[in-house]
Amino acid sequence: MYETEEERRLSPRVWVPYPARLWRKNMDGRVLKEDTQVDNLSSGGLYLRSALPIENGASIFLAVRLSVASPPPNPPALRLAAQGRVVRVEPMSDGSCGLAIEFTRRRVL
């Protein structure tokens, strides 16, 4: 018999490298924008990596293209627009950080 760690998440998670754009305000109130990639996604939030420093609890806005297809140029795809809050920041060895983001608002377009 195998022992497994009990899953605590309320909704299933998918691991697909969707392209994403992240916006947030820095301490000076200036808007910072970054193109990145989603590591995993659920109905309640997502996890991605950011090259920009960000603090736990920060408010963010993001747009995610729910497709990994590229050719032909700009094929139609669903998009997720969401506002969220950073609930966990994990420093990475390459200087980037992993961000767990909980959605506060979301809409599929």
C-alpha cells in the first residue's frame, strides 16, 4: 500500500505553461508590467514566476492566454483576466521568485 499526502486544495489544478502578463504598482505607485508564464492554474488562483521583486500581500492584475498554440500568428484563444493577491513568495536560485496568487476577481473572455 502506498502512502500519499492528502490534497488540501478545494479545486483541481492543471500544470500548463500558459503565457501571462502581470501588472502591479511598485512602492512609488508606478505600474510595472512583466510577461511571464503560468506554472499551474486552478479556479481559485495560480502559481507563476516573476523576475521582478514583489512582496507578500501585494495586489496584482493579470491576463492569461489559455492556449499554448502559437502558429499561425495570433490564433483565437480564451483569455483569463484576473485581479489577485500574492499569498506566497518563494525566492528562486536564479534571482526570480515564485508567486502563489489567490484570485479576488476573475473573468474568462
